[in-house]
Amino acid sequence: MEMAQEALGLYIVSKLEHDEDIPNASAIDTITPKDGFIAYVTTDIDKYKGW
């Protein structure tokens, strides 16, 4: 989960730094995984600013 949080944080910070829109999250009930599971990922973007 830690890697997912880092990836999400870096992605969002990159979007913000390039003045790009951050896409809305998908509705959880519209996602159907073929194999695996669905998990919510949260992140603290302040941790990744200035990387």
C-alpha cells in the first residue's frame, strides 16, 4: 500500500506542478476487476512536493 500512496502522491503533485487537471476518481461500483481486488488509496501530497 505504501508504494501505491507514493505513486498517487507523485502523480497528483506532477499534475499540479504542470497546471493540469486532476481526473475525478472512478465510482467504486463501476469497477469490476477480472482478477484481484479493489482498494481505496489515500495520500498526503505535501509529502511529495519538491521531490
